[in-house]
Amino acid sequence: MKNNIKKLRTEKRISQQKLAENLGVSRQTINSIEKGRFDPSLRLTIKIVRFFDKDLQSIFKID
């Protein structure tokens, strides 16, 4: 699944590590999600949406 997480993260000027800490996951998980190698669970998706205060469709694009 494609996403805009890297764009949103860089706009907020936070590192993958800082985002990972805020979401309770590893930096490697964030890296994998940003590169589209891993689709987050529903629980993690909700955390991401809430963290960025955006709607689901503006963050994730289903192929």
C-alpha cells in the first residue's frame, strides 16, 4: 500500500526514530511502512492517522 508518511514526517521535521517512539514501534517498522514493504495493522494505522491529524485517505493510497 502506498502512503505519504515520509512526506508528512519530513514536513513535521521529525526522524523515523522519533515517529517510531511516538507510535510505540521500531524505526525499522517505520522505514518498512514508508517504503511500502509492510502494511501497518489497523491499530497502528489508527495511531498514524491520529498522530498526523489527517484523514485516512490523505495518508494511505490503496493500489
